[in-house]
Amino acid sequence: MYNNPYFANYNSQPSIDRINAQINELEKMKEQMQKPIQQQPTNLTQNFQLAPTNNHTVRYANTIEDVEKEQVFYDTPFFSKDMSVLWFKSAKGDIKTYELNEIVPKDSKDFEIEYLKSQIEELKGKIDNEQFNSNVNTEQNATDTKRNDETNGTTTEKTEPTSFSKISRSKKK
């Protein structure tokens, strides 16, 4: 009789309270499961990267036409393969061309060589500009040449010295 669930004298209040407590716990769990879903809507936004982020790339080109064809999103240098020409293309499409020359560091010997070379060139200039002293009268030994100018029918006369000599100015002892 005591095992019969339909027994009328059975005190069912503690069982009802226990079941109600379990129902309350389950309902709290259900609310907790629903709250995070309702509080955090899902993000459906996507970000697309349209331009490269590396702003420090160096590009190579053979001609300025190759540079004109390239699309750039920031100011970009283009170098020729032999590193002698630099094209600088702006984001607007403007192109500037530069010629590159290698700078070779010089030491004291290089400067001394350049100084001596300049002195040699200066002395050569003085020799070339120096007036020649000649014992020969150029007017007496000149060769007269005449030729007919066929374009306008006139005769052209040219007087050139045949020889000259240079007298060196060395110091006498």
C-alpha cells in the first residue's frame, strides 16, 4: 500500500515542492541559454583588403612604358635592372625620372691622383697657349694654294706656313 502512488493518505507535498524546484531550475537554465543568444547578435560584416598594406616595396621595370602600365595605390619607386634609372610614380599617376650614378668613396690617394691629373692638364694648357718663337719668317716660306670654288665660280686663296720650330726656354747655367 505504501508503494502505491495512488495512495490517498500519502503526503505528497514534499514531492511536489521538489518537482517544482526542479522545474524552476530547468526554467532558469533555459533563460540562461536564451539570454546570450539574444544579447549578442551575430556580425555579418566582412572586411575586404583592396590595396596591399606593404608600402615599402621596390619594383623593377625595363622601360617607362612598363611603369605607366603599373597601377599603384601609393608613391612607388621603380628601378631599371641595371640600377641606372629611377622612375618615381605617384598615386595620382605622375611619373618622375631620375638618373642614378654610383658614388665611389675616395681615400687620400685618390684625391692626390686627381690633384696631379689636374696639374698635368693645367701644364698642357699652358704649353698649348704659349706663343711659339720661330726663326722662320712665315710669310717667306708660306705655301700659296689656289683652288676653284665650283659652287659660285670664285677662286679661293689660302696661305699656310710650311714649317715652324719651337725654341725651348730652359734655364742657362
